[in-house]
Amino acid sequence: MFQTFFQSLLDVLQPETIAIMLVGIAIGFVVGVLPGLGGSVTLALMLPFIFDMEPVQAFAFLLGMWVVTATTGDITSVLFGVPGEATSAATVFDGYPMTKRGEAGRALGAALLSSTQGALLGAFFLALSVPILRPLVLAFGPPEFLMLTLLGLTFVVALSGRNVLKGFLMAALGMLVALVGIDPQEGVPRYAFGQLYLWDGIDIVPLVIGLFAGAEVLQLMLSKTSIATRTADNISGIRQGVRDTFRHWTVVVRSSAIGIGIGIIPGMGGSVSQFIAYGHAQQTSKHPERFGKGAVEGVLAAGANNNAKDAGSLVPTIAFGIPGSVGAAVLLGAFLITGLNPGPEMLTTNLNITFSMVWIMVLANIVAVAVSFLLIRQLVKLTLIPGTWLVPFLLVLLGVGAFTASNNINDIFVMLAAAALGVVAIHWDWPRVPFLLAVVLGGLAERYLFLSYSLHGWSWLTTPSVLGLGALIVFVAVWPYVRAMRRRGKEPVPARVETKDNDLTGVGK
Amino acid sequence: MRRTSQFAVALTALLLTACSTGGGQTSSQGDEAPLAGETVELVVPYDPGGGYDVYARLLAPYLEKCLDATVVVKNEPGAGGLLATSKTFVAPPDSLRTVLTNTVGVVGSQLADAPGASFDAAKFSWLGRVSAEPNVLAVAADSEFKTFDDLRESTKPIRFVATGPGSNEHVNSEVLPELYGFPAETITGFDGSDSARAAVLSGDADAHILPIDSQLDGIESGDMRPLLLLSEEPHDALPDVPTVADLPPEQGQDATLDALMNLSETGRSLAGPPGMDPEQMAALREGISCALGNKELLAKAEKQQRDVDPLTGDETVNVVNEALRAPAEFTELIK
């Protein structure tokens, strides 16, 4: 197996394959930076070009392109607060406030390097999991998925820090929005008001864009200044960002693990795991109150997670032909075009191709990040452009980004409504992340609850894996209070309980 | 500062070019082709990556050549494919908007009088059929059911999986047990055929009915075992799998079987808005026939294991009307 592993590196390093991969990387780079043009749509557009390619070349082209979009999508998120990809939305939460503070270089350094680290960890996991790929995918079913979404929702409330009640109410509002659309079980439209657009529920992309980017652009319009009024020394900023990824390495590792885990689950969708990773990073941070205001751990969690997730979503694709995300679904088409059958063959006769995917993920990310680092200085200068110059450009990005989600004009209205909600939330200091997370997870929780019941009756409630996850949920919910009480017993109560020290794992920093 | 704003301008320009590709190109190139220089929209009612998307992107370049027009593939997912179809139903007749419909779903939801079926399938300008793959019933390779007869003799309900009411999977899973008289239940709510298959593979459910091209990769990898081809004729890809002709249904179910077969005959078809200009319609129909007859297209389709089984516009109209005439006992089943 080891010989095959290194032989496949040589396959990837063939001059022709490398050239094809570089073309893929270049396309992925631009697509990732531009909001709206999604990685999966571009993959679908490029599919016709692989008809005459060898399998390894085809994957060098497509996979190279796809993993790079996840990395460079973070650049737009950090600089303009507009997610370059739907999967880069969580990078906005802290990356954009850092840019406003003048720390764009540091935020970009952290986002890009953590992306690469996430990709490396994901690729490492993919290579390691080859022998157990198939049992691994089948070990989890709807009951376990349900418990994972509940765990995510528990993080939501903990996310709101000092304002648990405000966070809870925003999450409840999010759950209500999640109810819009056809119910997954009986096919009955809910709160659709006769509008077919609302049948699929509220799309996450225009919601994220409006809630975060839209609200910020409106503020920029009113303030008439540039995004950042000053920038710190770029080079030292980048260095600091790079150092941050090592200083907070536990955040990077754990967020990658979350990404891999959720990527493996078909149907959880690529945009969910970033929020769960972000929530977990805040929950375990010593300074959860800094999140949303420019905490570098938030950037690291989002960056590492979203590249690791791609590797995770390849696991069920390779093992069973069951894609873990939309992007992986398009890649599945590439399997068929190049004459490969996902399944046992990928782990025996075509093992070299499976391993070549691991190498492609690693190499493509390294190339993309190296190029990005060369460009950071120029990119950061963009944030010094006066708002009056930048706003029209950003408005185009917002509109295009929201519209291309499903080519429907109603997406623009959803985006505008979300922007209004975002402005209100900022003004009266209500947290936006719990709302967004509840919209995403609410629908999934409902789906998996019904599926668990129709597949297993109530017996699923007592399976060991569900009980274990349930215990973890209770622990996550109760631990901050236990910790606070214990501390109160030991030492005089501080006037403000600001630093909720609730490091879950006890690993610390 | 000047350099940076120039960069922003360049970025904007790049973006605008990206948006406008496929926009209006109206330079006429003589009068040999009636739609020369026009832009035809080819709408896919689902996300990229699915079967409909693959067919549309396969067809587009050849349709461009045959029409001498620009063909733009556009994904408009929503309401299980019904959103794009409904939008086409109310589109201006001269809008050159065509949609690759899941005609089984469209006709099925109209028969079942489902909410959201706000169109009359008979009124679309049907332009041609691309394919109509027969459905295959399959179980997991390690299932206790080795043959279709094992399934038929089961006393405990067979658990079928389906994405949602109104889907092709759902219609078939509701009708088939009735035809053969065995107990069954359909578990709906999966977010896609892939997650539904995962439930069969893990043993949580028993059987899954999917069109042959979606079922084939699982069968060839050895994960799924095909038990029945829901067609009257065998299929080249699965020559040994029994058909409904080999295993006749219970007595008195002929009308229901015919209705189910008629429905699956509608397959993946192209429709334009009602009341399309006869000249435009004739040009589009001819262009689609020309593209679907292209040898290169057929070779590419075969490589992807995608059946191409074209019907002309007129034939498609007949097939759709035939399917719409389903008897009441059939429509009751799929409601």
C-alpha cells in the first residue's frame, strides 16, 4: 500500500498532469475570489473538458480547481465581508472585523495558512481511512446525524456569550425561518403563501450575504470612510497570522476534525460544518466575548474547517458513489466519464487513483496559498479605498452573489430583507450567528428526526452512539455553569463574569 | 491609490464580463437558420451535478451547432423541479425558454393533483424527448431478498426509500407493491437519492427504485442487487434482470401497469412555454432532433452510461397525453 501511495505521487507529478492541475488551480483561484460563482457550478461547467483525459489528469484538473475555491473564497470574506463562496461565510464573522481594525494581513495570513493545514489534515485522514472507508460511512445513520445537529444547536445558545437569552431568542427565530418550505416527510408546503420560490425554504447563500455583508456595506455607505482607516505593517501582520495558526493549533486540529466528520455525512451540506466549527471554537475559547469582533480563532476555525470538509465529503463518494456535498456530486460525474466505478474497486485495483486524489488536494492547496501570500500586500491595499468608490463595486458583488445561488430574482429580496435584519441586529446588539445557525440546522434536525422515527420507531433513542452524543450535548450545555459555580466557590466573585473559561477538552492553549 | 482603484475597476470589468457571457448576441448570420444568432435558454430544474444537468450540458454544444444559435444552460432548482417548470408555463411564448423537465414528476404531480402543480402538462410546447430510462428495483447486495419472488412472498412490509412525495421514486414505490400484492411502506424525507441509498446499504431499509442510469453504478460496484426491471423489454445494460413481462402482476392490475409504463415513457423531455410561435417551435424541434442524432454526442453519452432515446416533438406530445389519460385507480394510488 505504501508503494502505491508514493507511486501515485509520481503519477501526479507527470509534467502534463501538473500543467493541467495548474490550469485548474488558476480557474479555481478566480472563481473562489469572486462571490456568486460557486465551486460546484464551475465544476459542472468544466466537466465536458475531461472526456479525453486520463483519470488522474481529470481529477488533477477538477479536484485541484475545487479545493482551491474553498481556500481563496476566504480572501473576499476577509477583505470585503462578502463571502467568496457559500462555504467561506463563517470567515466573515471575525475576518472582516479584523480588516476594519487594520489587521487584514494578519487575518488573511491566518485564514490561508489554516486552510492549507485543514486540507493537509483532511488529506492525511483520507489516506489513513482507506482501509476502513466503507464500514466508517455505514456506521452512522439519521439518528446520529440528528444528535450532531442538536449538538450544533446547543453550541448556538452557548455562542451568545453574555446574552444567553438574546441568543436563544435569535435561535428560536432562526428555527421559525427554517420551517418555511415543503416539509420533508409529507410534502406539504409550509408558510409558502402560494409562492413556489419558498418551497425549498430560505436559501442559505442570500441569507448569509445579506445578514453579514449587506449590513456591513450599508454601514460603509453611511460612514463614507474606507473599510479600514489604517493598515498595520503588512509583512509583520502576515507573520503574526501565520504564528496564530501554530499558537492556536488545537483550534485548527479540532475544526478540521469537525469538517471531516460532517463532510462524510451525505446531505449535511458543505455550508453547515463551518458554523459548527465556529461555534465550537467560541465555546472552547477563553475569550468567547471577543468572537464576532475580530477573534483570530474564529478565522482559524472557519478556514481550517472548510478545506478539511472537502476531504471528508470525498470519503463516501469514493467508497460508495454517495457524494457528501454538491461539489462531490459533480466529481461523481467525473468518475463515470473516466470509466471509474466508485466502490470497492477504488480501494483495490484503482487504489492509485484514490491516493492520487490525496496528493492533488495537498499540492493544489500549497500552490494556491503560496500565490495568495505573494498577492496579500496588494490585496490589503484594496481596503483603504474610500467607501464611496468601493460601495458600487460591493453592491454588484452582493447582488451577483445572492442571485447566482439559484438564478432567481427573489434571492435578491431575501438578501435585502436579511440585510435589514442585520442592521437592526447590529444596532441593538443582538447576535446574528445563532439565527443563521438555527436556520441551517433547524431544517436538518427536523428531517433527521422524522427519518429516525420512520426507520427505527423509538428504538434509536437507546442506541449507544445516540446516548453518547446525548451525554455530550448535556455536558456542552451545563459545563459553563458548573465551571462558573466552581470558580465562585473558590474565589471572590468578579464584578462581571466576562471570561467564561470553558475549555471543553482541557487541552488549553 | 491610483493603482489600487485601477485594480478594482479591472476586477469589476472582469466580473461584468463573467456575468454577461451568454447575454444577447443578436448579430444575424444570414437567413439559412431561423434561430441563427438568437439566444436559447436551456433550463435545468435542479442543482448542477445531477442527471438533468449532465444531459443539458451534453446537449447544449450540439444544439448550438444545429440551431446556429447561442444555447445557455441555466440551473433553476426549486420545489422538486416544479418551480422552473411552472415558470416556463407562464413565460412569454416568444421567450425561447426551454426546460428539460422531469416529465414523470410533472405529469405525476398533475395526476395526483399535488399542490404546486399550477400548470397543464398538455398545454406546454413539447419539443422532444431526450431519454426515458426504465426504472430498476434494487436491494442491498447482502439483503435476505435474493430474487423478486422473495420480495413478493415477504409477510413483513418491504421498506422502500424515496426523497419525497411526487418524486419518481415515490410514485413507483407506491404503485409496485399494489401491482404485485405484497405489503410495503415508503419511507420519505431523504434529501436526495444518494442518502436514500445509504439507508438501504446500511440495512435500515430494504429496497430502492431508481432509473437505470442512476442505479447502474451501485450495481456495477457490487453494492446493490437488481431484482426487477420496470419495463416490458429487457435493457442492454442488465440483460439478466427479469422485466414486468417475465413476472406478470396480479390479475386485474393491467390498467395500473399500463399507466405506470406510460408515465415512465415521458422520461426527460424538453418543453417550451404554451402558445409558442409555430415557426420557432418547428426550428427548435428540428434542432433538438439534429443534436440528439449527433454521433459524437451519442458516444459521449454512452461513455457516461446515459441512455439517449429521442422522440420527436409530435411523438412527445402523444406520450404525454397518453400518460395524462391514466385511470382513476392509478391516480388514487399516487395521491
